[in-house]
Amino acid sequence: MGGYDSRPRDTRCRPRARPARVYCAAVAAPDPTDRRRLLYASYVLTVLVIVYLFNFIDRQLPSILAERIKADMAVSDAELAYLYGTVFAVFYAIFGIPLGRLADVWNRRSLVAIGLAFWSGMTAASGLARNFTELSVARIGVGVGEASATPAAYSMLSDYFPKSLRATALSIYSSGIYLGGGLALFV
């Protein structure tokens, strides 16, 4: 007891080879705060997976609604590809770097929340767009908003999970891409 690790010990006695002697070893009792931390980390992971799931559903909307967009706005296949690829991806990549840096120095939870609100608003604006230009501007906004989620999420998960569980947590988080892509088909 005491010393380097002063947590309460669970002493379990085990018989040795000879039945007359009993050998007792001190085993560290599980720390209840570790369990609470892991439960909270799991909660954070669940919320971030849901955010990522919606992130990817929003990302897939133009491809899901391609025929309706082409009919309503009289856009060509090339313009639609530009809208889905270039407009979104370029701004997502460009803003991902400074928003990743911001995640290192600012409140990451707030960054994810603001990004979620912004890209959700821009997704709604996409639905209200009357022409290709308005739709392009709204999709740029979706790309900028979504760029905030992943850098902040990776940073948060790396802080909440111990090294032994970090790869598992990040893998579960990354499954949001596939879950969102699959669920987008039902939207």
C-alpha cells in the first residue's frame, strides 16, 4: 500500500503448490474514474459519428438529386460534375487546413457545433437555390462548414481515448463515411 500507486488494493489469496501455505498477492483495484472517462469518451464518439454521418449524407445530396437538379435548373452533366466535385471539394480542402489549425488552438466542441450549424444552413440554402450560381455558392458553404468537423473530431478523440483504444475509436469514427453514404440512398 502507498508509495507510487496508492490506489486501494484487492488482495486475493491463492493456494500455492502445497496446500498448507497460502500466497497472497496485491492486485490494483479498477479505478472508477477510468470507467467514467471511458463512458464519456464513448458518448463523445457516438455524437461525433452521428455528426460525420450527417456530414456525408449532405455531401451525397447533389448526386442523389442529380436528375431533379438537371431538370429544375437546366444544367448540363458537366456543370453538375463541377458542382459535385470541384465546387465542394476544392473549398473543403482549402478550408480544412486553417480549420484544422483552429481546432488546435480553439474550443473544438464549439468548432464542430458552429461548422454543423453552418453546413446545415447552407444545405437548406441549397434547397432554396433558384439557379446554378446560387446552388454553387451554397455548396461552397457546405464544403467550408464540413471542413471543420473532421480535424476537430480527430483531435478530440485522440484526447479522450487512451493510446490502447485510440485506433479503435478512430476506426469507429471513420465508419461514419460508409454509414452516411449508405443512409443517403434512403433520403
